[in-house]
Amino acid sequence: MANLRHGTATMDTLISIGTIAALGWSIYALFIGDAGVTSA
């Protein structure tokens, strides 16, 4: 939290942002996109 107040980003911050972005994309692909849909 202290890093956000000072406007600095550590490696932990970048990893957290990447993890949240990947989770968001997975949820989008699963429920809105066509992930998991069989073509048969």
C-alpha cells in the first residue's frame, strides 16, 4: 500500500497486476468468449 501512495511499483506489484489480468482474461474467455465450446 505504501508503494501506491508514493506512485512506485515493485516487482510484487507487477506480478499482482499480471495475475489479475490473466484471471480477468480467463473469466472473460470462459463466460463471454468461446473457450470450452466444442465444435462437434
